[in-house]
Amino acid sequence: MDEILITVITEDGGEKLVPVRGAGDSGGKSLLEILQGAGAYIPAICGGRGTCGKCRVRLISGELEPSAACRAYFSPAEIEAGFRLACSVRPAGPVSLAIPKDAEKEFRAVDSFDAGNQRANALEREDFPLKKQALSFARQVAGGRKGALSLDELGRIAVLAETEGGSVSVCRERGRIAAVTRGKEPVYGIAVDIGTTTLAMALADLESGEIKQRLSVVNKQREFGADVISRMERAGKGDLAKMSGAVRAQIAAGAETLCRDQGVSGKAVAKIAIAGNTTMLHLLLNLSCATLGVVPFTPVTLDFVRCSYRELFEGDLSCPVAILPGISTYVGADISAGLFFTELHKSADPVFFMDIGTNGEMALVKDGKLLCTATAAGPAFEGGNILWGTGSVPGAISQASYRNGRFEIKTIGDKPPTGICGSAVIDIVYHGLRNGLIEDSGKFAAGIGDLALAKTPAGEDIKFIQKDVRELQLAKSAIRSGMEALLRHTGTDYGAVKTLYIAGGFGYNMNFESGAGIGLIPQELKPRVSLIGNSALGGTVKYLLDRDAGEKIEEIVEQSQEYSLPEDKYFNQIFIENVEFE
């Protein structure tokens, strides 16, 4: 057999035929790889290693021999009903299968931050009457002076050829022509934060500083793995271009949505700024990740990268793009942007910054010094590697409490339960500890089996299992141990820390009673916590608005010193101790 056909039943009831070349072995590819190659989005946050159980499909007809991974994740009844893990099976003949509804299309990410009264001084506007005469528009704008203009600047000046009389405004940024408008039309910038799990964007008026619209979606690279290590591995196996193309397409689509929804012409967008961790920016730029995950962890670049929109993206926009600089391989541009946003590097008192997510980045400011580090927390805080874990989607259990011998839950959007997101994982363990269901060691108490939470609309049991507790313990210990190691290295105790700034979506949604109750957040610092939301997006917006932002961010990068936790013996010691709950 030279070709087999896979029939995919889509969520709207339609069908998609996927031809697979290769006699009986699917060309050596797993069903997951085949479906991803055909453009289907299936979460595979473990990177296709068969350990997360997220890439479930249901066989309707044909043969798909269940693997050991399938039998570990599904009951005999579910196997009989056709459930399989796409990463662990290889079709040997024609099959028909259904892919569960992609709930992550409705992913709710945190794109909020306190914009405050951000000063907008990036642009200088000059008004003058339009003269259609032999002297070129470019010379008129330049005051009659000759000189080379960039193609981008000429493209903006070309709008004058479509203007019928009246006055025009030329908006310059440090002498560069950023926009040419009819009269006083607004000029905009787009800020982008590429997170490991989510992609957040904002459209900002560059003169008033007003945020006109925000947008957030799940990062489609999630289908290649939940964490940066998984994606580095997939990049090294030939998927770099696919991951780069996926995020570029999402950013272009997001920019189009923001402009369309606000009635903004692409010509009115003067610039775009992008932040993200170092791996995400390497993937965006289609740069090799081969040396990011091996000692001495050398990136291709950490510097500012400036290019035109059309060098990276497709669409109607034509403007400069600035990709912000990072501090180190594991303290990236998202943290540079966050520090710029908060300006905590200027604090006279000791302050601590922490972005809790798949990667736990931290910074401590003390005595004018800025010390940064990162610890691999893993995806548990965002629902990854949790049996019924999911992102912040409608139906995800977001809060849980234990009363009268049972768990009471709240779901996002008050929809029927479909899984458990990170904030509820913390709640479940906290209430399990308080009510004797879970011991301080993390083991379920004697006689306690899996913790039943709810049933899905299809009648499946949503449960929290022993392995889920272990995943949280490792993530919690990574964050707490990193914090303690950084404080100890600088001779600082909790009492000296004036403020603990917590950034990121997980921290924004976490119940701090639960977080402190399991030891993730020190009890002493709980009253001094300041939630700042998506500081990376906030810092990227601030970059768009501030004329001197480039120099200021470079100063932060220069001021920052990286501290290596793997080389800290104290970190390794307390990591083991912090695995247990308080």
C-alpha cells in the first residue's frame, strides 16, 4: 500500500481527508505528527513523549493498536470506545477519527497591566500645507534637503500622493519619519508579548498613550511542547521553521484583528515592539536553538533586533519592528521589559520581582544592584503535566474548596467542567493539606485515593491524582528555592524586602491564601505582595511610548547580573527540603 487515508471529523461535523504516504507504517510518523503536518491543532505539551495525555483522539473506524501510553492514560472502557494518544500510535491502514473540540481557541490569558499615566513622548508632529509641484514629496518633507531615506520612510511619504489638498502631518521619532497623516489622524503602535503559553498584544495611541484594544490567545507552538526545553528539542528535530511560521502567523493575524476592530489603517501603525523569553524570540526569528539548552547555554543573540514588518510577517502593515534585548539565556526580554515597566531597578529599598509561569524568572534589587536568575518551574502552574490539567479556558476549574467531605468548584465562565487550570491546582492541594487528604510529604493520606472533583458533560471523572501532587511539589520548590537562594546570596531576609512584585497570568489569578498555605509564597511576604499583571506587555507598550526607551532598557540590561542557581549548593539543598509542604 503506497498511501493510506486518514479521515478527520472536525468539531463542526465536517470531514478532512489526510493522505499519508508510506506502506503500512505511516512513513514512520506518529498520528500526532501526521495531523500536525496537516494543520490540525492538538495540544501536546510534553512534546509528543506520551507523558501528558493531552493529544487524545477517538477512533471511529479502522485500526489503531493502543500503545502502552494509551493503556496508562485510558481505562479499558475508554480504549474500547476508541480513545488513543495521537503521539503514541501509528496508523497502518485507513482510519476515521474525531479530534475533541479545541477549547484552547477560547484561552483566557492575562493581558492586563496598570497603564497608569504613562508619558507618551515618542513622536514629534509637524504640520504643513501639501504642495503638489515638481519638487518631490520626499524633499518637501525633508525641508528641501537631499539625502537617503529608507524604503519604509518613502512608503509613508507615498501616502501624500493619495491626499487631495489640505494640510498634512509628519510624525517623526528622533528624526525618522514614523508616520504621515492627513490632518491630526492618530498614530499607533502594537506591543507584543510572546509567552511560552500565551501570546498577548496591545494597540496603543502613540501620542495620548491610550490602550485602544488588547488581545490574547494561546501560543500555537504549545502543540510542540509546553516548555522551552520541549520546543528546543522539536526545533532540533526539524520543526524550527514550523514553530517560527506558527507564531509569525499569529502575530500578523493579531495585528490585523486589532486594526480591523478599531478601524485603523495599516498605514497608521508606526512601529511594533516585541518581548518574550530568549527561546521564544529565537523561534520567532527562526534562529537555531541548538546551544540554548546545553552548557554553557549560549544564545545566538540577546541584543536589540530591528527589522521591517515584512521581513517577518505577511499583511498590510509596513513599519519597523523592534525586538527587545534579553539579559541572559534564561532571563529574557520579557523580564527586561517587566523591569523597565516597574522601574523597580531604581528602588532604594530591597524589592523582589518574580514572574511565575512555565519559567520562573526572578530579580532582586538591593543597594543599587540588580541580580537576576531563573528556575525551571515546569508547566504545572499552567495546567501542564496535570492529568486533567488545562489552560484558562471556559469550563476549566479555576477555584476549589473542600466542605462537608467533598470539593466545591468554580469554573471559568460558569461553564460545565472540562479540566483543571493552574490556580485550582494550588487550591486543591491547599485544601487537601488542611483537611487531612494530603500529608506534608505530598503523599495521599492512608485510605485516600484519587480526589474526585467533578464530571465532564460526557460523564468522565475529573480527578486529581498522586502524580499531580508531585508535579506541583517540584514546581513550587523550584520557585521558593530560587527565591531563598537569591536572598541568601545577597544577605537579605524576608523582613528586609519592602515589596514582592508578582507578574504573569498565574500569579494574577492565584488565591494567595492557598499559595502561602502550600509554601509557594512566604507567609511573611504575603501582606507585601503587589500584583502587576502582564508586566512584559506593559513594558513593551512603555517602550513604544517613550522616546528614550531603547537607552533605558539597555541600561537595565547592563546593570543586571545573572546568578546561576545550578552552581549554588544551597539551592540544591533547599530544593529537596522545599519539596515538602509547610
